[in-house]
Amino acid sequence: MEVKIGVQYAPREIVLESGQSAEEIERAVSEALTGKSPLLSLVDDHGRKVLVPADRLAYVELGEPTARKVGFSAL
């Protein structure tokens, strides 16, 4: 699933592909915004952890789950 995170005072958004479900991501964002967690913590497809301070979140955009791309093409 593609996740875009807007961070206050940062000129670019954070974009990552995550293997987590939409419900898991929504739960993590909700916990960060309600103060249960000081950080939004997500894991991308490569196992890297992305941590964003909850008080700096501007927005979180969830994309549709993407199917794996196979092969090469000139699209």
C-alpha cells in the first residue's frame, strides 16, 4: 500500500510502500494523533522503519494496495 505523509515545515512529503494493511496504518495514525503514541511508526516493504513526530503530522494519504509488477516494459 502506498502511504504519503505530509510533515509540517518540510518541503517534501514522505512516500513509502508498506506491507501493512490500511486498518493497521489507520490505527497507528489515530494513536499518534490522539496522544497515545508520541511518534507515528510505519514499516516499509524493505523493512525500514519510518518515524514521524505526531505533533508534526500535516496529513497522511493512503493509496490503493498495489499488485507486484513483473518484468520490464516501455510504458
